[in-house]
Amino acid sequence: MKKVLIVDDEQSILTLLTFNLEKEGYQVQTALDGLAGYSLALANKYDFIILDLMMPLMNGMEVCKKLRQEKIDTPIMILTAKDDELDKIIGLELGADDYMTKPFSPREVLARMKAIMRRIQPQLAAKEKIEKKEDNSEKLTIGEICIFPSQYKVTVRKEPIELTPKEFELLLYMSKRINRVLSREQLLNAIWNFDYIGETRIVDAHISHIREKIETDTKNPVYIRTVRGFGYKFEAPKL
């Protein structure tokens, strides 16, 4: 079942789109502000994202820009009450795949979603084919974690886990520097671009998400240790 995220500060819009998408067999998650939507998009994998333009905490343009900076390539459609050509151009330049002006027909939203997903399907199939042919010789094994860099794949206790692109990059970077203390600033500069300078909290948030996926007990982590006042250290536990 395909998963869709809808982010809009109007409950009536969320209700309308959710009803029509679920009727077509989609699994739907919703958020009422941009920051909540951004957090959901980082923590989960979706097949499609619908963003309102004008929202509290973080507008649709910001959400779209930050998701593309995170290398999340999920198709994005932006909805707006503004019929401004400049907004449309900026949205598309920031990485949106489509743009619709309110009021809209739910049937047209569905039709455009299906058209976009049909268009990108060959790209996804080609990517999957390449990944299957990749050589696994680069595999990194730390304790019960196996990382396959060329496939963007991670298993924990032989079970695959889902990581966002930035979570994967961060885990891979730390795993290649095992037992070294890494500052938040060092991790920030290595994984994120200059737009994030001074925003070290984003490192803490990503570490927290990774721990939830790889650690048996997040309160007593054995892989990613916190070095108080400095940063983090990735260790290989004794099994």
C-alpha cells in the first residue's frame, strides 16, 4: 500500500484529501503545520508528499527545500491559495514536482499524483536494478549492525531497518571513524551544508532517531555513546 503525507493547516483540506486518497487505497498520514510535516517526512518513508504553501512554523517552500537538502527525493506537490507564477517557479526550482492552486478538485489531485508516480517509476526501477547488481564487498560490520554503502542498506540483527538519507550518511560516517570522539560541529560540517551552521541540534535529533533504530535500549546505548560537552563516539560492543 502506497503511503502519502499531507501537510496543511486547514483541517477541512486534510479531511477531504484523506477521504479521497483512502478510498483509492492509499495509506495517509497528516500534519497541521510545516515543522510537524517536516519531522514526519524525515522519520518515515512516503511515496508522495502534499504540502500547503502557507503554514505556521515552517512554510511549504521551506519544507520542500529542506527535504531536498536531506536528499529525500519523494515526489512533492505544493498546494496554495495564491495564484502567483513566481511562487510556482520558486516551488519547482526548490524541487517540487507539481503545483496546484486552491480551490482544487480531489480527482485532479489524484490524477496528477498518479501521473507523477508513473513518470518516476522507470527511474525507481532502474535504481533498484543497479542496487541489486552492486557488489557487497564494501559491507561494514560493527557488532550486530551491517552497513552496505553501495546499496544504502543497513541491517540490525539481520533485519533491515529504514533510515532517511541523512541518517544513513551520518551512521556511515561514524562507522568509518569507530572509537573516535566526533564533535557535533564536525558531524554537522561533514553531513550538512553551510545552511545549517550553528544548528547543532539537528545532529542530536538525527542521533536520537538512529538510536531508536539500532539500539536495544536507547537509554543505555552500546553503539553511539554521548561524550558530554563534546559530541558522540561510535563503538563496537563486545558480543
